[in-house]
Amino acid sequence: MKWRELNVKESEALYNEYIEYRQRGKEWDKCPDDYLSLKADIEKAFADVLQDMDIGPEDIQKKAGNYAYRTDLYFGLKLYRILNEKYGMMVRHASTAGIWRYISMVVAPEVIELRYGLEHPDRFWKKAKRLWFRVLWWYIYLSWQGSEKKTADILQNNTTDEILQLVDRAGKGGYRVDLYREIMKNNAKQNQNEWKKKQMFRKIMVLNTARLQVIEPALVDGGEQKYVRDLCEYFREGKE
């Protein structure tokens, strides 16, 4: 795939045009021929996820069933596989906001609309860290455990807050990929009811951001695994 990009100004213009199209009941016709296969794959993946959960788009925001997160997780896993295996997406591509804007506004804005409606410009184009397709790809990448099944297993009890807390914390040097994967694996081992009640994942990510200013996890005695265990033990000892 030869990835195309959109800048912020172009994306805003397309977003406004897309809203006008939808309000007039017109189908979006901006996707070029060489991206039609990707568009079809993304739309099918999203439809398959909703079918597997036996819900419609109108059900996604219902609190019962944690549908919003489950949609994000299982669609994210499919999107990650499609982009990587079929279209050759790599980290350097995933790090380019313009590529995600192009996919969001030219290729498959209809899918974002099904998830969020039209009133969330941050998810379509406005904020690079909030672009929905980008967020999902990085959530899966930063949580990856060697296979789709193992990754799904450690993420199945999370919520959309875990997505936000993980993907938003890149740090000055970018994402610490191996460290984040260890954190996600450790997070899945906790008592989820207690963990969520005390917002422990958010606290651990905040503490990790602070400690990385002075500590290199790989150099800790016991390595990154010990470093991550220490993050959790800090709060178990009541230091909140």
C-alpha cells in the first residue's frame, strides 16, 4: 500500500463536506479506487464485530454489556491484522497522523460515524491522539502478547478508560513498547473489580510516567517485570 496523507486543514474541509453529504442523505464517494479494498475490509470487519456481539450501531453506547469497549477491542484486533498483514502497515506508518486522517476522512468515515456519530471531530480529524483508527491500532500494538488470542485474553476485562490511559502516555522518547506490554499483561492479572473501583490502572500509568524520568526499567534488578510489579506494590502499600 502506498499510504497517502491529509493535513489538518484538508481534513477539516473534508469533515465539513462529509457532514453535508450525510445530512443530505448522500453516500460518501471520495475514496479512490486503490483504497476501495481497504474500505471494504474495514467496513466488513466492523459489521462482523457487531454481528458477533448480536448488536446494532444504536446499541454501542449502552452501558449494559460494555458494548463500546467490546466494539473497540474486537474491531481493533481485526483492524490491526488487516492493516498489518494485508496492507503492510508498520510502526513508522502508524506514527504518521496524516495517514490516519486520510483513512478516517477519505476511506472509511462512515465507520467512525457508526461508532461515535457526527459530533466528534476529534475522532475523525481534529486531534491526532484521538483519531479512532489510530487509537485502536496503537492500543493493540502496545498490548500485543504474541498472538491475537493472547492479546484479546489480557484485554477482555478492560474499559475505554484503559485505552485512553495507555495510548495517551507516549512520554518524551515515545512509547516504551516492551514495558507497556508488560504493564498490560500485569494489569490483566489483578482483581478487576477492586482495580477499577480505585482507578488503579490510571494511577499506575501516572506513576510510571513520573518514574521514567529517573529510572530505566530494563536496568532494575529483575528487569521490567520487577519494575512493573513494584508499580503495583506501591499502591497496595497504601501510597496513594
